[in-house]
Amino acid sequence: MPPAVRGADRAYKKAVLGATRARVAVEAAVELGGERYIGFEGRFVGMHSFGASGKIAEVYKKFDINAEAVVRAAQDTLAEVAAL
């Protein structure tokens, strides 16, 4: 989440994030606090550990950071929210 949103008031965050519980965060780095914005039903696509380095294509492949992973994450969270 950009610093401008992190420090914003609740009304602004609600306007930016909306009311949906189906959220996907995508970050080419490790997840650092994003879970507070995607919630329990949200999904994160990115690195889940520190210390990975190498050619970007290899790192993305290792952590499954690609369009297909984002689509899967979106489908999963939409299905979970619909089942509530």
C-alpha cells in the first residue's frame, strides 16, 4: 500500500479500497503489511520470504509472480467471498 494511503484516514481508505472483501495484492517484493488491506479473504501474489535475488525472470518463476497467478488469486478470493 502506498504511503499516501497508509497514513490516510478511514474514509479515504474506504474510498480507495471499496467495500469488497475480494482483494488481490501484487508486489514484486515480500509482503510487508499488505495483509491488513486485503483482509482474510484476500490473496497476495509476490515473494513470501526475504533474501531472494537473481535474474528477475528466475525470481518471478520461483515465486509464481505472473498474470496467471493473479488470475488464480482473483478467482480464489471471489469464490471464497461468494461462499460466505
